[in-house]
Amino acid sequence: TMKDSKVTKDGLKDVKIGAQSGTSGEDWVKENVGDANYTPYTAITEALLALRTGKVEALVYDAPVAEAHIAGEYSDMAVLETIATGEQYGIAVNKENTALKEAINGALAEMKADGTLEKLVAEYLA
């Protein structure tokens, strides 16, 4: 939403809302808000422009991407709430780059062992 917006998560059904087509954000909107006030966008930049110009009052898209946008040129916007989508991510590494694979797996193992991974999951993915 825009920083000065009065929109709440419970009020999303009553406002124009957008998301990028073919994403989990679109799935969430269709399942939780419905199609009545929903506008799909082909690119997130198109959706951001729609929000900034008032064509929609809220967007649903990946929180890390939204936070990066807000930290940059979209500082006039704010994250209303983070929603759980059940998405899972993977890390792709060139098969021949075993050193990188081992470094990533080692870092993940350390994070799992010291509880960091569990804290991150609870904070950002739960």
C-alpha cells in the first residue's frame, strides 16, 4: 500500500487490489479476496505504477522484493502485512562448482545447528 493508506488486511475485499499474473500473490488474492476488485499485471513495475497512480490501493507480491523496492525508489509505499503462501525456494548451483555447493550447504548446516534458520523461518515464512 501507499505509506499513508488506511487499508487493512481485513479491508482488502473492499478495495482495488493488484498482483502480478501467475504468481503466488495472484493465487492468494483469488483465494482470499476474490476477483471482484482484482486487477492482474504482467510485470511488477506495472503494478507498482498502478499503486502509485491510484488505480489500485494495494498489491500482493513477494515480501523480500517489496522490501527492496520500499528501501529504494518506492519509499512512499509500505508493507501492510506479510502473508504465508507456503512457497518453497531452492538454490541452483552449477554441478561443476562443488566448492560453492559445499559452502552453501555448510552455511545452511551452521544456521540449522545454531537455531538461526528456525528463527528466520518463524519470522519470514511462518
